[in-house]
Amino acid sequence: MLAEFFEDNEEMEIYQVYHEHALNRLSEYNIEFDDNEIEQISDCCDPNQIIESNRDRASHDFYSEQNSGGRGASLSEDAAIDDLFDRK
């Protein structure tokens, strides 16, 4: 739900998405929540922590792809070296 946010200037947008999500989820129950209660729930959202988590996850995914792609890169390097010797 909030995985797309990476920039510091997106804090208000994160809060709004979180608030809207909380409002929608709470409306599924047969319990009345007033605006103050929904605000209190939304205040538990820490946009800075969400941004930092998204950045950490993205960098981890990037390095995981690099490490798993490392063998593929070396195979293509091997193929390129073989091609140099196969030229006539």
C-alpha cells in the first residue's frame, strides 16, 4: 500500500493514503468511529519510517539482483572472451 514512496517530500501523501486506508478498513466494522479516533489511529503512521523502510528494501532488492545476476554477467563475459578467440 505504501511501498511506492521513497522521497522525503512525500510525507503528507503517505499520511493521506494511510488515513484513507484506515478509514476504509474501519468502515467495514459495525462500530462507529469518530473523526478523533481515526486521527489518533492515523497519527500512528510514521511517514519517515515508511520512506526509510522502502529505501532499505529497494537497496536490498537491487543488491540481491546484482548478486544473483553476477553469474550471468560472468557467463556473458566468458562468451565475449571466447568470441575474441573465435574471430578469424
